[in-house]
Amino acid sequence: MSSPRPRARATIDDVAQLAGVSLATVSRALRGLPHVRAELRQRVEKAAAELRYVADGNAARLASGRSRTIGLVAPLLTTWYTSQTIAGIEDVLQAAGYDLLISALSSVDHRRKLVQGRLAFQQRVDGVILIDVFYGREGARKLQIDHPVVVVGEAVDSTPSVAIDNEKGARLAAEHLVDLGHERVGIVGGMQPKTRYSPVPAQRRSGFRKVCEERSVTVTAELDGEFTVGGGRRTFDAFLAQRRPPTALFCFSDEMAFGVLQAARERGVRVPAEMAIVGFDDHPVAEAMGLTTVRQPVREIGRRSAQRILEAIEGSRPTQLHDQIPVELVVRESTAGPSKNAPHSILTSTATSMP
């Protein structure tokens, strides 16, 4: 590769010349679009970094007739899941020279307006990403949005979507506990108030309970942990109050599992010797707390959704509408096989510590 003559501001032509590729390849590589070989993508990114190339958003807007802005709608903007998904989206959009316009879906009325095409952004957008809006297959077909749309968090068959297999993730958790020898387990579940349309809790419940039924394992109860640390903490005493407490708990989120771990420590219940704990997410704190959990690559979910919206804007026809992002079980110190006298030891250890 030969270096071009330095200019006051590098252009896309300079990047193409330095990388030794076509303008189209530079454009696709810097926008994070597929069908660019890894070696070429790295070469383009290296050339752009060396030249300190920054896409001229105004020029691109004028040339394409587009706003080069993507709208994003979500009911919960401050959760770890949503913030990490947005971070992944921005990874791709920034490289592609797109801005992100974020809107909170704060009420049922806003959902209705979105379906009816009456929820407008403050400025024009080229596409819309919906995170955890949860319309379902039928609702997604009724969406009236005059732009390409990508749905994040659930699988739909009428528009591109990106999500994990929540049922499979819960099955991984159940199989792990059953394989360790647990015969009595509890579920810390529930629903976040602003995502009451979410299919996620039902999917995780279904996956976990199916394994328990298949393997003749008793689910002693499912208690509402509200998807919060405090909610998870409050469920713990209720499980201990059962005549025969479970020897393991499956929490629908890591944050609820953190609350359970905190309560176990306060009550003097040993984890995992007297109570095994499994979470779901692989929150950054999970490793520090030694929590066994189902990992969902949230930032990758965001990156893939951004790639899908850019493909849709370009008019690319996907080979499949739904992208299912893989999950995996991460085993840490919070799980082990049950002690033979675990229920008795739990009741004994907490009898003097509970108020």
C-alpha cells in the first residue's frame, strides 16, 4: 500500500487508496455491514485510523437524502441490559457515521401510538430500533412505522429481530442444578413493571420447569423478586420458611441473585454448601461475586441489531428475519451438589438469626 499525499482532511478516497480497496468496501467496512472479509475490514479500519478519517455526516446526508440518524425506543433506559445494548448499537453506528436518537416508551398510550404510527421523533430518522417493547408477532405486524424497523428482545416473523433463546438459557441452568444432584429447587422470578408485556419471564420459567418435570425434580415455589436486588433479597426468608426449603435457587436475573446472596450471608446460610444459586445475564458484578449464571452477550445483541438496521436501510434482503444470539452457562463458586442434611442445616443455622 502506498501512502497518499497528506491533506487537511482525509477523505474516503484516501482511505480506499491507503487500504488498497474499493470505495464500496471502505463504506461497508466502516459501517459494520456484513460480507466484508475480516482481513479487508481490519485493513480499512487501520487505514482510517492512520489517516484520522472522520466521515462527513453533513455531506453524506446531502448526498444520500437521508438523515443518517437512527431512532431508538425502549421502556427502560437505565437498566444494565438496555445501557449495554445501546453501547453495542453505538459501536456500529458511530463507525458508520450515524447518530442515535433515543426515546423512552413510558406508557401504554405511547405503545398504542407507536402501533398506530402516531409516535413521532423530534427529527427525521432513517430507521427505528425497538428494545424490549414486546409487541409479539401479531402486534409487530400492526406496527405503522414508515421506516425500516428492527426488534430487539423477542423473535417476530414480520420484521428483522435479534434476541436470545431464553428458554434454552433456563434449561441450561436447570440441567446444571439437576446434574449436581438437587431434587428440590426454587425459582426467583417476577416481572418488571414497565415491561409487563414481556415474554421473557414465561420463557425462562418454561425452560426451567420443563427440565424439572423431565427429571422428576420438585419446584417448591416461584416467588416474585421484581428483577431487583431488593426483591431477590426479600424472597430468601420466604424460601427458608418452607417446611422443606429448596437446596438450590434459580433467579431470572443476576440482580435478583445478588439480593439472594446478600440475604444468605446475613442469615448465615452457606453458599453453595447449604444453598446453590444460579442467575441469568452475566452482569459484570457476577464474576466478582462468584455467581454461576447464564451469560447473554448483551453488547453483541446491540451490535447485531445496529447491523441489521443498516442492512435494512441499504435495502439488503436478509437470509433470515430473526437472529438468535447464543447463550452459555458460566459455572462459578455459587453452585455445588447438595449436602445430605442441607434443609435441616439451613433451618438450624437460621433459627437463632431470624427476627
